[in-house]
Amino acid sequence: MTVHDLVISDARLRRGAREPLRGDVRNIGIVDGRIATITEAPVDGIERVDAGGALVLPSFVDAHLHLDKVHTWQHTGGEARTAYAGEGMAAAARAIELASAVKDDYDEAIILDRARDVLLDGLRNGITHVRAFADSDTRAGLRGVRPLLRLRDELAGLVTVEVVAFPQDGIVRDPGAIDVVDEALRIGADIVGGIPWIEDTAGEALAHVDRVFDLAQRYDRDIAMLTDDAGDAALQTTAILASTAIERGWTDRITACHARAVGLYPPPRVARLARLARRAGMVFVTNPHTAPLTLPVTAFLDAGLPVALAQDDVADAYYPFGQHHLLEVALLAAHALDMTSPRAMEHLLDMVTVHGARALRVDGHRIAVGAAADVVVLEGDDARAVLAAHRAPRHVIRNGRVVATSQVTSDVVVSSSTEGAGVGRTN
Ligand SMILES: [Zn+2]
């Protein structure tokens, strides 16, 4: 009998969005960082974690996080947020100009510490893969990229970090930004970013997309763009991204993030874009918690397109909250998008696991024999219970090793006094 390095006993498996029924309980054996056995029979192992019938999923994948900006909210005064989210996102472009000021004070040592804290918080919350955007433009220079590249190396084996060289303020609007993106790729950035909707004309948006593809093809990199991120139904850079990928033979290598204006399109135009996106092998990334407008998630899911949920922001100029916690993001999305049917809740779990993995092209991110043992043991035995609790996983397993464990205590002490009641937790 095989002796496994690690055994997860009594793990509840999912059936998936097509069959939103409670899944079966199995024992999972792991050898050399991979799932070697899934069985009802007892499994021998050197180390063991008891899932106790709780749901076990592939670990969480965050496909869109502005990691160089985390915890800068206190420097921004909230003005950019008000412009970004207010009045149906009418002033989103102005918000980006306001938020840009924070980059004048960029300090690489501070970015390094803040970003590390956020990645380790995320790991405790079960996030093992992160696509991290770093502003790469004339204002930030390489001061956003360099600390994230360092963290990518420092945390390798715990958190897989992909760094996106991202010209946040535009390419035509910010002459010189494309050279900074080029330099960021030269020193090791993994993905070429873009934000074509921010340019002033449709022609300049096209030029923006072309410059990004030129670099992606020169360096052989995937592309992640923020498309159509304002309250303007005339924006169509999502479609331009897809059609350019088809024309240039760069299909299955593009991600469209935000794409919020698509939520204002009439249904026939959404259907046309969905067909185009399928041909382009495009993955969508959405973050309904960070602004009041969202791409038509259910329509795209029903069309068979991958739509990942992502954190987007942690306490920066655009969003005051966030703790790098995709179950929290999923719960917020359940409310924002009214995704509360059993089937929709299963979709939410796919959106923070396998759809994110599609964006990052993480192969075989699933609970199956032969797959990498990147796994979370959650609190709750089905999608509803897991979302309702939205707690850090009981166990986070990376490459077959337990890297985080959270103890939930029931030792809650309620005390009262003449000044009022206090609730404390003893642990
Ligand atoms: Zn974003």
C-alpha cells in the first residue's frame, strides 16, 4: 500500500455548478506535491489533516490585484474613490488622474512590506496564485514593479505571483509609458498590461492595444487589460482586445478585467461580444464589490465563458476595504449580482478557483488524481455554508504541504458591565 506524504481524511468533494448537490466524502492521499489517491477506503499517510466532512476545493486564484497600491487609502483622502464610483461611474477617468498622485511618494521598501503582508494574508485565506498589477508608467517608473518581482521570488513555493507591467495612466496619454512597460518586461515582469479605454479617442485606444500586442508578441507574454471601466455604453475596447487577439493569432492568452461598461450594453450586443470572446479564448475578470457597475456575469457564464472573481483593491484610492480574501469577495458578489440560487453559489466557487486558474493558465487546478496538491479545507460542507461562513480555510495546502491552519474557537465570552456589553474572544 502506498504511504502518502499527507492525507486529507473525510474530504467533501463538489459535484460542480451543473449538479449543485452535496458531494461525496472521500480520503485524499498526496505524494510529492500531487494528488495520488482519492478513495472511500482508508489511506495511510505520514501526516494527516481531518476535514471532518467539510468541503475541499482547489485553492483560490486571484486574477487581478493592484498589489503595488495596497494600503495607500490613507494617503488619498477618498476623493478618487468618490469620482470612480459616483454618478454611475461618469468620472472614472478623472479618478485615475487623482489616484495617480500617490505614485509621487512611491517608496520601494514600503511597497515591499505592505505587499508581503497582503500576500501572506491572502495565503491564510487560501489564495495560492495571484496576478499582481504594478503601475509601470512615467510617474511610477519601475518603483512599483521591482518590489513585486522581489516578492515573487521570495514567496515562490508558497504563493505564485505573476507581475503585470501595467501602464495605468494610458499609453498615448502618457508618452514614455510604453518604454517603462518594455523595461519592466526586460527585468522580468510576466504579463503585459493595458488600459485602452482611458485614451481620448477610439483611434488612440486602437493604437494603445496595438502597442501592447507588439510588446506581448516580442516578449512572448500573455496580456491582461482593463477594458471599458466607466459608465459609458459606447466604450468597446473589450471587443477590440478580442478581435486583435484573433487577428494576431494571440488567442487563449488574453484577459479582460473590469469591462464594466459591457453591463450597459443591450442583450444582442452582449451576445455578439460573448461569441467573439469565445473565439478569442478570452477570460473575463470581474470585481463587483469595487464599483456599482458590473459586466453581465450570468450571461457570460451561461455562454460558457470563464469569468473569474478577483480582489482588485485592498484599501487603495479606488476602494477603502478589502483583506485579500476571495471568499469575502464571493459573498459580496452574491449580493451585488443576486447570485443566491444553489446553482449560482456553485458558480461563485468556480469563479474564485478554476476560472481564475484559466486566466493565469494554471494547468490542472482541480481535485483529481495527478493534479497539483494546492487545496483548501473550508469551513462548511457545501457552497452555501462556505459562503455564509466566509472564514479563512481550516487548512491551506500548497504543493502538498500544510502552509496555513486557522483555529476557529467556540470559546466566546460575553460580559456585561454598567458601561455596556462587551464581547471578547479567548484564545
Ligand atoms: Zn482593477
